[in-house]
Amino acid sequence: MSAPDPDVFDGRLPPPRFANIETTRFCNLQCRMCIQFNEGSTVAGPHMDLGDFEAVARSVFPFVKLWQPSVSGEPTMSRGFEQMIGLAEQYGVKAEIFSNATLFTESMLDVLVPNLGAATISFDGATRDTFEFIRAGARYDVVRRNIKRLVERCRSELPADRQPEISINCTLMERNIRELPQLVRMAKEELGVDQVSCYHVFPVTAEMKQLSLAHHQELARACIDEAVRVAEQIGLRLVIESLDQLTAATAAAGTDRVLSVVDGVIEGLEARSVHPELARPIPVLDEAHPGSPEVQARRAEGCAELDLQPGYRPDPERGAASRPESIWHCDFLWNKTYIYVGGNVRPCCVHEVPALGNVREQSFDRIWNNENYRAMRQRMVVKDPVPACKGCMHIHEFTDPQQIDGILQGKQLPERESLPELPEALDPRRARRRRKGSPPLLQWNAVEGVPSYTVEFSLDGFGSILFSTDSERGGPAIRENRYQVPLWAWKDAPVEREIHYRVLARPVGGEPVEIYRSLIPAE
């Protein structure tokens, strides 16, 4: 095999500027569209151990300037949350929080306000009925009051250049789309936030598949057009992400998540943006901060062993003829990373994207430029994304020569035909060869007084859940001390991997308790 051409983009990049760390999977709400709630993890957890968080922080914080605690649970429920915020502050890393705002007590705001880079509050309806229907367990008036208090304290206690951008985020579906124009007006005139952002629901339940706007496209277009008109009129920043082919394909399918075979987005439901000039810069630690020398020293040390140093700037002298006419790009693959409980590193939080490495086994800087990450980036720029990315809203096309030069780090575009075979972790055809034989019958000792059980399966020691019997495809509740693994699940289970499983007893009125754990050997 010939040596790689050093002048061709090989997927290696300087460190990212943003890291999401899954500090908890617990949540105090039961939102109808929430993947984690429907899988049961918002009740069963776990939290990330504080010692594990400290290890992740040592590996990641020297590189990034912004971090986000869990988006798979409610971040303010994280065990040791104040210590986590404090540790990030020692590294000069601001927090970007995505929260339901139900736990925004004054003491919680004391922790958050000085350390925020940005805050986004989930708010999925302009009226009490819609909001409390979707965000079960949250009280409309309480969350509105807490948002107002957050805005008030940030604006009154922080200098103008240190104030975070505060947004509300609405998950769009048929149940709330008619209220979007009203929500935009409320955000500006009542709540006082900087922005409204909107994503289309990723439909993993039968109910959400029906409520997906993939089935209500004309209604969606009309309501979005009106919301855009209102935002333009009142001077509010509004960002509405597209309805992508990945989401639409999942809404039409009978399974939890499918791979799209079509790139792009639904026509007429492309991304919309109003008043982008009103975006508030995210405050980061500047050189005047008393702790800046120590922070800069840590970052320099963290970058010292990297083959690529941060700071590449596009070269305006390079001729346009040496650059491609256009490339595809994903900001998550270039500038962000997600680290889950158990240490798995994934490129984003989109449901069921592959794990690209594990920080318990290898340092983050090595994972960031490993075979998996590089392959995803190379496939992206040549417009041939890996199966998990196909049809995703976060793929954007760039035609500006300066932007292309920066994305490719001054290198040439690789030839699609010359790219190596995808690593197994990124190719479901290789990673999911069918298991043979009959699916096993799992048994355990019965627990007196327990009306039902849950069985969970994992490939990584329960850092993440591969399948739970509480999910939509899990079948009827398990009443006896045995579970017959379904044939479809057995055929889809990856071979050459041990599959861990555990049994949770669910007593009436109590928390689920693990009573048994074992594994199914690899083939």
C-alpha cells in the first residue's frame, strides 16, 4: 500500500472547541418525545461518577473553550454538578447548558450565572395545555418564571461582554406547530430571551411518528412562514432547523431508527434563520482574566503532542483553481465532540450514531484523529457521508474558496475512489453480520412482590443501552422471571462482541433495582 499523500486532506484536525459530557441520564420529566424517557434511562440513570468526570475533564478541557453537561438527562440533576462547573472554570471553560429549567433555584443560579457561555431552555408550547401535555411533569408558570429570573440575573449581574446568550428551544411537531408564532412573540415580549431555536422531533414512538411534521408539511410551512414574519417584525433571532431526510425516513418507518438512503432535506422545510446579526458572542476566558496564564499553559501542554496545531488560517494567495467547487461539511465532525457515561466518544447526539473510541481506553486527542473520525471527515468532504450521517440536517454545502480552504486545512480534496474501506464501526453491513442459531431464553431468580421486570442489553458495560424491553419494540411487560430474546433482536445483534444484559426489578411505587447481570458470549 502506498504512503498517504501529505498534500491531501486525510481527516486530521486540530482539537474541537466544544465538548458535551454526559454527566447524567436522570431527568425529572416525562417528555413524550424524549428518546431517553421512552428507553427508561431517565428513571434508571446512571449519573457519571465524579471521579470519571474529573478524568474526562483532564483529557478534554485543555483543548476546548466551551462544554455542555448532559443533554440525555437534566444536567442540573448531575451528581456533583457544582464541582463539575468549578472544575471547568479552573480550565477556563464556560458551560453551555440545555435544561428544562424546573430546578433553577436561587442557589442553582448562583452556580450557573457566573459560568455560563450560553443557556437554552426547552419550551415546547406557547399555552399551558400544550406545554404541559408535551413536557409532562413540568409546570408552565414555574418554568416561565425561572426563565425570566435567569435572564434578569444574567443581565443585571454580568458586564455586557460576559453575558451568555439565552434561548428557548421548541421541538416541532403537529401538536405545537400552530403555536409557534405566538411562542416567538412571547419569547421577545415576555421572557426577554435572545433567541428561539427549533428542531423537528426525532420520532421514536408510534405517537411521535404520527405527530412528525413529515406527515403535515403544508401545515408546517404555513406556521413557520408566520413565525418568521413575526420574528422579523419584532426583531428576535429565530433559527429553525430543516426537516431532514433521516427524520422523515424514521417517521415513515416501523422501526426505532432507520438509515436514510436519500441525502438532503424535505423541500419547502429547509433551515430558516431570522436576524442572525443579533447573535450574542459566547463569552470565553480572555487574556485579562487572572487565571489566563495557567489556562493557556494547560492548553499548550495539551496540544504539545498533537501532529496538527490549532490556528490554521486560510491562505488568500492560493489560487481558486486549486480548490474544489464545493464540499460538504458537518460542524460536529470538525468542532464538537460528545462523551457519554462509560467513556464512549461519539460525533454528536443524534440517535444511534456510532461510538468512535473510548476515553477510558485512549486519550481524547488520539481518539479525535483516529481512523474512525478521519474516515467520517473524508467521506463528508467528498459528499459521500457514512451511512449514519446520510440525510442529516447538519450537513451543509460550502462553495466559498476561503471556507473550503479552512475546512480542508489547506490540503487538497481526496479522490472518492481512493478512500480506503470504511472501518467496521462505521459500516453496518460489516458490523452487523447476522447471528446464527436460535435466540436465547434468559432466566433469573424471581423476586417476591415485584409485578414486572425490565431487561437491558449493552455492548459497553452499560455505558450505553443497546436495547431495553421497556422501549417501543420491547413487547409486553415481563411478568415472569424469564425473557425470550426476540428473533429480530437476535439477528440484529452484532457478532464477535460480548453482549451484556441486566435485569431490573420494578416494585410498585419504588425505584427499579438491578437484581441480575450476565453476558451472552461473542460468536
